[in-house]
Amino acid sequence: MASVEFEGICKSFGATPALRDVSFRIDDGEFFVIVGPSGCGKSTLLRLVAGLEFADSGAIRIDGRDVSALPPKDRGVAMVFQSYALYPHWTVAQNIAFPLKIRGVPRKDLERRVEAIASALQLTSQRDKRPKELSGGQRQRVALGRAMAADPKIFLFDEPLSNLDAPLRAEMRREIVSQQKSLGKTALYVTHDQTEALTMADRIAVLDAGVVLGVGSPAALYTDPPNHFVASFLGRPTLNLFPAEIRAAGESFVLEPLRWKLDVGAGGRSLPQRVEVGIRPEHLRLDLTSEDRAWAVAAREFLGDKIQYTVTLGASQLTVLADAHDPIAVGAMTALAPIAARIMLFHPEDGRRLL
């Protein structure tokens, strides 16, 4: 196993900064996911760990050793690429065996190791086939097997599931995590897909424009995000985010114009008058029995066990995720109430979480 530490990593391509003062740590045996929109710098960071790019400043340490200037072969890493990067004229067994051949592993040991990996990845019956004869999921398993054969300290995954359809992605998510945990290896996984990040990671780093905006467990970043970018990026349907004003009402505080009561206690007195309010669609409740039915149901989408509603009040529009057992018709008027403890407040200028 191995730990990875980033300290003050900066990287630019010409005049364009790709990474800006990136610092965090990945623990031994951790499945760590870097997630963010396209162009945020996540693949660049992965390539720096692999030794395919070099930082302009800062240090990368593996098990406390600075590897920033080392070539890829001396870092103890193996990468699984989005494009599989398999040799098309080689069989499955030959592709898996490649790292072992490079190291000069004796033939009997090599064959035993390849057989064990093929069995673990359910590729035994495919071992004599070439990549063009395999499905996308099988090709990705071969790429994973080749990385396993290298016996690295750290697995690096560069959006490995992007070319697969949705059911196969779900299957491969489970496969990759299962193999990583059984081997006890550290893994660094890059994706733009927040579902992959939430379902696979022990911890997540959220990047935007080369800056780390949040690091934590999936549950912590989802329920207690440090800023509005992290809150909005993680979760589908996406976070409701809108401007509001805070008004004192006796011992309580109210958000205008929605008249939502704030559950913040005396801390409300330190809040700015204008804020951004965030609340997840599943933390809103529709009520057809209330006398205060001011919201109009503008649209609804059936999602199986849930229905996603779009509700409007004047210029305000919010998304609500509700159980599908008692659907509400489009055009109906309804009251809208938040779970007060789930209301998030953000600074209107820099987006940081308040309270």
C-alpha cells in the first residue's frame, strides 16, 4: 500500500493555469476520487502522479518520498485508461502478461499469475481472444488485469468507464472497487461523473478551474458542503440555489421572499442580509391540504419510485423530488415547505458556506 501527498502543486500550459496550489493527502489503501467538470485539471493531476507530466512547482510524495522528478517506471504506479490502450494483435492473456514480461518473470510464474488474474476478472474463457472480439466491459477488465499484473503501489484510473453504457458502468464500478479492496491497494480515480464519485469513493476531492474546493467523504460533502459549487455539483437532481434576504422576526429569522423560517438560533445575527439559499429537491415537501397553496406545479417527470416536480411562484422556480405513490397533477396549486434543518446558506459573493 502507499500514501500520496500533494503539496502546493501548480501547473500551467502556456498562459493557461491548469492546477493552482493543490494540496491534499490520500491515505494507504484508500479509494480516492477526483471529480469535477471537463477542463478542471483532474486528468492533469493524474498525469502528474503517473509521471507523464511534471509540475511547475510543488511536490508529490508517495510514501513520504518526493517523486516529482522521477520517470514513470520508478514511481510504482499503473494506469487504466479511458481508451483501454490494449495491444490489438495480442490475446487477452498476452495483454495481461505484458508487465510481467518486462520484469523478466519466469514463464511458469507468469502463466500462474495471468491465470489467477483472468479468473478473478472472469476472463478465463476469453484469454485467447483479441481485443476486437471482446465487449467494452471485457476490454476494460483486461486493462484492469494488466494493471493488476504490474503489482503497483497505486492504481490510477483516468475516466475508465466513459465508453460504457449505463448498466455496464454500474457493473464495472462494483468490479473495480471490489478488486481494489481485495488487493488492498491505493487507488486514485478521475471522473466527471458525480454518480461514480459518490458510489465508489472512500473520499472525494472536488476540483474546479484547477482549485480544490472540497475534500471529504461522499456523505460529508453531500450533506455538509463547504461552498455552493460543491453543493451544486454533487447530487441529481441538482441543488436548488437562489438569492434571498434574511429578516429578523422576533427571536427567529425568515428568508424572504419565500417566508421560510431559519433554524439557525442566535447565529442568524451574524449573517449578512443578502445570502444565497441552497436546498436539495428531496428536502422540499408539497402540501395540497394547506391553505397557503401559492406554488403552481409547472412540470413533472416520472422516475419510477420518485417524481421530479418543477414548481413556480412568480419568477421563482424550484425542483422537488417526491415519492411517486400519490402524484400531483400539472397545474395544481400547492404549498411548499422545506425541511428547515436542511436549508444551506452561502455567501452571495464568494459562495462559501455560512454557519
